[in-house]
Amino acid sequence: MCGMEYRLKKGSVYEGKVEKVDFPNKATVWVTDEDGQKEKAIVKNAIPGQTVRFCVNKKRKGHCEGRLMEVVEKSPLETNPACPHFGKCGGCTYQTVAYEEQLKIKSTQVEKLLREVVSGELPFEGIIGSPVTEEYRNKMEFSFGDEYKDGPLALGLHKRNSMYDIVPVTECKIIDEDYRKILTCVQDYAIEKELPFQHKLSHEGYLRHLLVRKSVKTGQILVDIVTTTQIEHDFTELVNRLTSIEYKGTLTGVLHTFNDSLADAVINEKTELLYGHDYIEEELLGLRFKITPFSFFQTNSLGAEVLYSKAREYVLSGGFGDVADSKPVIYDLYTGTGTIAQMLSPVASKVIGVEIVAEAVEAAKKNAAQNGLTNCEFIADDVLKALDNIEIKPDFIVLDPPRDGIHPKALEKIIDYGVDRMVYISCKPTSLARDLVTLQERGYKVEKCCCVDMFPNTGHVESVCLLSRK
């Protein structure tokens, strides 16, 4: 058994059966050695019940990790046909698993995580599935590169376990055909014009990313070509090609963003409008939102309606305590484009949203005005700093932080308001679990919690938690 002495050797290849998978994608694989003794290793991206071959790449006292090399035998859970890119790109871990089984896996993972940190009985309400399981993405960031070292230019997603190789995902199942048409058009153009992609190590080259956003309700499409400034290039011909494509939706904007940063991320240093508008519009629960290229918006629009409906249900359950007029002041921290703030506007005297991305805040202000909401205020600042400057105190707080959760100092400030109840929405259950420890130590208890699957076929899931002051 895995313990003080490990017989599994770093760099060696082993074969074993997956017993379970903990969040996020951490499979426990049991290996029987030459002496018949069992040892375990943690291998990412495997599925319960599979027999896998893996290479040990990390080994510490009491811990062993391996990199998945091959699925030797499929799991009994795998009944769905695979996408042609399955296993190559780093995306859909559970795509071959029936959707009901995917929900069970995710629900079990999150319940286990929370049960380990929540005091007393865990009021877990299970998981709510996504209304759609394919072609649900409303945003994709594709990368330029090559499929193999010194190979021809490719445009797609990073190969699993690789920072460099690119998988062209022209048959990806979580995006619709409009994305695939745009992907093919831009890649063909880049190859024809012999435009070089930026190499990750030397930082030399021109093409970096292709960002595509598409609204589910309106069908509006926004395309953004992201490059360095190392070459001057006129994209007029590409715009003409993109506008001549027959889409299911409607192409409403083409942009050119410049990014010379060393980080392998889409960073906006300057953006030029090449065609149409620099935004698309989406509708959620009767409200309309303008979405700009770099502002946060949930990537599954139909799933977002489910998530926000559940969050609103948690907010409204039990009323607002001692608030005299039953119209509370609500803080919506990490508000993004102000989606949650605007959905809570009818039940609040005032909603104050805080978001560090200035572009998102501007979009939130415009969205609130467009929706006729006059009691929403949006502040562009880091939550940690902004809380020192807001004069009006909250009666209720909604938290929807980024993946890494809430900065410890910001969490302390949030707790110091002493609100009776708050709702925490999390896209990373491990971050939620960590923050719940602090919240409980400071006098809050978990009233109820659940999961909402916003990311079918992947290992990711959203969690919603209602907390009350003891």
C-alpha cells in the first residue's frame, strides 16, 4: 500500500485500474507490483473503472503521481461515442461517459470535498444538469502553433500535457458549426499568407490567439484576432472572407487585438475595430447584456440561467432578516458584467457590484441602463481595496470569485460586515472548501449547497452555497 516506502519508480511505466476520481480529475490508480503488493498513484484525466498505463513523474514521501499515457481498457461507464479529438486536446475528460453518470461523478466529488470541511450535517442538495450538453460554449480561445515541433501552422487547442503542440479541433463537439467555419477560415488564411505564429520560447512571431464569442439567444458572433506588434499586416481580406461565410448566427464584429506580453494568455494591450461592433448581446432570464471581448460572462448561457436562478432562490429563501423595508442593500462582489447584480435589482433597495476588470464594469453600467435598472452601482476596483471605500453597508452579500477563490484579507473584511446571510458561487470546489473553513471559524454555517453543471463533458462544475450567521 502507498506509504513510507514506494516501490514505484520515477520515470517508470506502470499499468493499473482506476478506483475513484477526486476533484479535479485526480484518479486513484492501484498497481500490483512484482511481489503482489498493491500501491497507488494519482493520475489525472482518467475515468473510474478504466485500466490505464501511466508514467510516474512525481514522487514524494507518501505521495506518487503519474502522467496518463494510454487507456488500456475502457471503463464500463464509457458508452458515448468519442469526439475525433478526444484524448488529444486537454478538454473533455468525461465525453465518453453518459451524461447522467457524469453528473453522479461530479456530485460525488463535490459532496466529498464539502463533507470534509463542513461542520455537522452537510445540507447537500445534489446536482442540477445543464440544459444542453453539446455545442454549449459561447466563448472559445484558440491558439496558433504547430501540431508537432517545426510542423506546419495549426490553429486549435493545446494538446493534453503539452504547452506547445496544438490540436486543430475542427470537429469539436462543445462548439457549434459557426465556430468551426471561423476556425477553418482563419487557419487557411494564415497558411496562405505565410503568417508566422509566435513561438512560446523565443517570443518571436506574429499570430497568437483567435477569440470567438457567440450569443445563444441572439446568434450574434464576435471574432478577435490576437497578434504581436512584430509585423504590420492588413486583415481586410480576412474580414471579407469572414463576412462572406454563411452562418447559423450573424457575424456582428471583427477585432484585432495587439498583445506583446510574455504570458501565454489573451491580454488586451490595444484593440482595433475592423468590422461592425466590438460586442455581442446575450439574453438571460429576461435581461439583455452587452458582452465585450474581455469581460467575464458565463461560458454556457443556458446553463447560466439555471445557475443564476438557483443563486437567486438561495438569496430569497428566508427573507432578509431585520431589514425594515425588506428591500436590502446587496453587495455583488466579483460582479463581472453585473449579471447577478441586475437579476437581484428588483428585490433590493440598492445593489453594489465590484469588479477589477474596468472593461467589464463599463459593460455592466451600460447593461443596467439598457435594462432600465436605476438602483445598481458598479465599481471598478479590487475587492480588497474597494471594501475600504464603500460607505453604504450591506445587508446581504453575494460572492462569485475567480477560480482561486477569495483573497484571505478580503474574506476577513467581508466577514466583518456581519451580514446575517450570504451566497457563495464557486467554479472551483476546492477553493470554496478552503474559504468555508474560514467562514465557519468566524461564525457562519452552511445552510444548504448544491452543484450546477455548467461544463458538460469536462471535469469542471459550479457550486452554490448559502451561509447564515450562527
